[in-house]
Amino acid sequence: MSNPDVISLDNDSQEDESNIPDAKTCQDRVERFAAITGTDEALAQFFLQDRNWNLEASVNAFFESQAPDSPKPVKKREDKDVLVTYDSHSSGGPQGSITTEPPKNFRLITWNLDGLDEKNLKKRTKAVIKILEIEKADIVFLQELIPATYSYLEARLPQFHFIVGNDEQYFTATLLRRTTVYYDDHTVYPFDNTRMGRNLLAVQAHIGKVKLNLLNTHLESSPEFSEQRREQMKICFGKMKSASSEVTTLFGGDLNARDKEVTATIIPDAHDLWETCGRRPECRWTWDTQRNTNKEYPGRYKPKTRFDRVYLKQATPAAVTPKHFGLVGIQKVAGTQSFPSDHWGIIVHFQVVI
């Protein structure tokens, strides 16, 4: 009998023929693939059969074969420019729907993956991959990647465009789902006062008409570096403040934040999305050694803190509405006594309102 508190990774890389859809559904996917990509049914069958008839994976693979660095507008048979998106949050069944309309909803996950802990690292990373797909994340802020986990994730998540803040020791990465979020530019801002190689990764992107400024960071760790962390936090909030009023800014990551540090540095226009979405107590602590046993602390005192946070600065007029704030990675990985990370990940659901 399966344990509901454990994520199963069995058959993670194996095709299950029982999941192949019926002939009518297969033909429908062939026709939809061909119509969107401007190709023919023979090529559509090649891509779909090679990917167990998964429409999203097949469309992603086609786009990557045509433009591996970034998705571009493609030509339909009638030679009109269309911007192709894949709405994985639509009600069109488990496969979602392919459309030329930008999505009305999107999801962001931010997560410190604890790549420096080698215990069960591969199994934990596989669990992260599965969670990102189950949750249908569109934008992902990752912290504490190491070169090995970065390479593993990039090879197994071709549907995402990866932008990294560094490529040595441990670092951050921002992932954009290729068929919903379109990359425009990025800048890495090193922190002059860091002793831990920390920086701010700023990515500019868009979802339809929604212009996004995506700020992902991992601030200085531990209590003794509070002064450095405050200065780093000021820089991050300063980037939020200086962003154009036409742009929606999302700032998040592992801030190693203590409440008094945030109070001293936050700007008025920055909305803490845990608070905005209702302050649910079960979602407050993102580093909780009472519930998460990846890090063992001797004695009765088990610390818990809200190290990981997400802030929103709205465009004028507002372009998005946060609808839900939750946690991911709260189940142990099958076959281990480990959670995917010593941090819980944060997931936020947004609705596009323009």
C-alpha cells in the first residue's frame, strides 16, 4: 500500500504504455501540433510518438529544435505571425491547451534546493523535477544550485529556459517555461560586501502584455552577517523601487530574513505575498526543523524561521493579482528519510488582470 506522505519516483524515466491515449485523442493531438507549428502530420507523429504522446513536451521539443536559445514567433500556413503559448493551467484536460492567446494565470515557485548537502542529492533533485511539473510552475527561482544539480535539472527540464547567476560553487538560477513566459534580458548584480559569493539575478520577461521584472537572490547566511544581509536587502528593494511603473516586479528567494531586518529595509510598495494571501499559519515557516528533519539539531530547541519570501510591486495599473500562497516539498522522497530540501519551497498563483 502506498504512503501518501512519500513522493514516488518509481518509473520516473520509463514510458507507461497504459497511458497512451486512444486513437481519436492521438489524431487530435497530431492535428493540433501540425496546425500550431505549421508542419505536417508525419512530423507531428514523430515528435508525439517519441514523447509518449505528451503534447506539451512535443511542442517544446519542436520549438527547441527550431530556436534552441529562445522561442520565437512562428509562421502558420497562412503566413500570419502568431505568438504560440501553452496554457498548462487551462481546463482543457490534463494536457492543457495550445493557444495563441497569452495565459490568464501563471505560477511562481521559489526554492533553496540545499545542493551543498550531498545526502540523497540525486533522489532529492529528481523529486524537485517532479514537483515542478506537478505544480505546473511557469517561473522558478532556485537557490543553492551546484554545477552537478544544475546540469541534471537543465538536461531533464528542456521546457524551461535557464538563466544562472553564476556557474561555480553554488548559485541561483531563474527558470522560465518556454511556452508561457518569454525571456527579454537579464543582469547579474554582484554584492560587493559578500563573503559567500552572493548576488542578485534580475531577469526581464513578459507574459502577453504583462512585463515582468524577476529578482531572484540568496542573501548572506547566519546571524553574524546581519549587517551585510541588510545592505544586500536594501539593494534588492532598491531595484524594486527603481523599476518602471509599467513593469510588475517579483522579488524572492532565500533572503535568510529576520523580521527586524526586513522592517528596516522594505519599501512601501513591496507587498509580502504571504501576508497578502491571508497569512496562513501553516505556510509561515519555510525553514522549520520541527517538521523538516533534513537538518538535525540536538536538544529540545528546534528553530523555525521565514527565511524564504516573495514580494510584489505592482505595475500601474495593476497587471496581476496574487490568488494563492502555499508550500511545496513537504513530503519525503520515496526510499529515503529525506525531504527534497531542508527548505520548503514557496508557490504563488497569479491571475493576469489586463
